[in-house]
Amino acid sequence: MTTENRCSAAASDGQTTLVAESYDRETDSIIRTYNFHAHDISGLFRALKIETFESWASYELDKLDIETLNSGYGLGIHHDGRVTLRMRSAVDEYPYLLHTNRELLLMLQGRKPLSVFTDEEPSTNGIPPLFPEIKFDAHVGMGRFVKDEYADAVDNGLHRLRWVFYALPEEAWRIRAYILLLETSKHSGWNEGFERMQGSLLGYSEQENDFHIEFQRMRIQRSA
């Protein structure tokens, strides 16, 4: 989604809709979402000491920031875990719960059979992975999940993309199916059929996949 589209999804009638998300400390998963409207967005950014608020970015808030939002907008955000702030975007229009940033909690609840993450292959520069790998790996060690990896060259072989899979033990077949999906799409290109299969492997229902596919079609039509 372009910055322009994200902004239009977040702003209307002279106000900007923002989303604060609080995370569970143990699973690093979103457990509550707070939507609110800001009429003076520049003033709010100054109060939160955010010099430049990018429409696509998510900003982690400290305790003082949270208190500023609670007192100014009556949100009642809990302080114990991590809290982030971002602009409302098109993904917030989905009528069902998206798994993004909720993967570990949903898997522990048995509501998600497979989680898939991508990152560049580990290097010596000490940059941590873009997902809570250590927290997931702890459950692999206890037998709650199975883990597998798949590497693929990108940018004409200059980089290698690392795919990391976690599945419930009885759902481990989904990992091989997902890798087959990736390998096949390299030859045929990505399409709606692959998109639907991906959603099913990740645990979305047929009705949720129907909405997602139609939503993507509408976005493409609007941007054309």
C-alpha cells in the first residue's frame, strides 16, 4: 500500500485515526487494540517526542507516552507490556482477527496451526531477527511446536532470504506444503490460487480467504 493510500485510510474530516496496540509480555503478541481520533496530530507528535511520523511505521511508546495518551484520549492502556502506536490502515478494515503479531499466542491457544516468518539469513552483524524467534524456540524445545527453515536466493543471488516455520506437531505437513507453494510460484508466478492456499495453510477460514481475495482485488482496482 502506498503512503497516500495509508493516509487516506487514516484521515478524514480533519482528524487522524491512530491505533495503539498493547502486547503480552510472555508471547510478544498483540492482546488489545485501541483506536482513537486525533484532531491536532502535530501537537500529539510533539507531546510524544516523535519528530517525523511515517504513515507506514509503528512507534514504541514509553510509560510517559502511554500516560499522555490515557489522559488525553481516555484510552486506559495497561503499562505492563510493550505498547506501539501507528496510523490506522486498510488492514484495520478486515472484519476478522488478523494473525500478524499475534502468532505465538494464537498457536499456544491451538487457534493457529502454522506461523511463517521471513528474514535475511543470520549474519555476523548482531542484528536480531524480525520476529520473536527465541520465544518460539522455547516451545519447540518443550515439544509444543516443530520448526523448519528454508533459504532462497533473492536479488540475483546477492542475498538469501530465510523462511522460518513453526507448526503444531499434528500440523507439521503444512510446512512442506508451504515450501512447495514457494517453489512452484517461482516458476509460475504468484496468483489468487496461491494466495488462497497460503491463507488456508496459515489457518484462515474459507470465508476469511474469500474476503481477503476480494479486498485485494478492490485495492488493485482503486490504485489503477
